[in-house]
Amino acid sequence: MPNFAALTDTPIEFKRNARAALADGQLRRNFRGAMDFLMAKRTAQFADDDECEQLRVFGNRVRARALSRLPTLLEQLEARLTRNGVQVHWAETVRRSQHHRAFDRDGARSEKAHQRQVDGQ
């Protein structure tokens, strides 16, 4: 059975795992059953194809508008969280965000974060 949890697969490992998954009959049957079930539920909820398409277009517009306003929305969220006693940390990079997550609720560095620093990571 391929390791689907490995998110660090190289392209070669990914292809090998994909081929193994596609060759797994039980896995394919399980996915087919799940997809058939989900499609039947979708059809029951959105019997009218035109209405479904209109909702899809509307959803795309909502998402695009939210993304276009993301900086403002994030600042509003920060203000509300701060008013409610939450300390917000901004990070420009993933590495910097990991630094902030290395602290526990009391502001003390976690043992794991300390070990990363000792290891030079």
C-alpha cells in the first residue's frame, strides 16, 4: 500500500505511489462508491443545472471579491481579535510563522522549538 501521508514525495515517488493507488482495486471501488454517493446528493440538492451554474458563478464572484479585499479584511480581523484579547502575530514568510508557533500560551519556547534552535534549524 502506498504511503499517502507522505507530503514530501519526490516526483518519482509520487508517480510510483499514484500507479500503485490506481492499481488498487479496492481503493478504486471505495472512491467510486464515495463519488457516486456525493454526486447523487448533489443532484438531489441542485436538480436544476442552470441554478447550479448560477450559484457556482456567484460563489466565484464572492471569492474574487474577498481576495481582492484580503489586506483590509485581515486588518479588520486583527482589530477584532485584539479587542477580544487575542495576540495576533504577522509573519512575512513561512519560516517566520513557524517561529511564532514555537511559543506556548505563556510565551515560553517549546522544547521542540528549543531543539530546532540547538540543531541549527
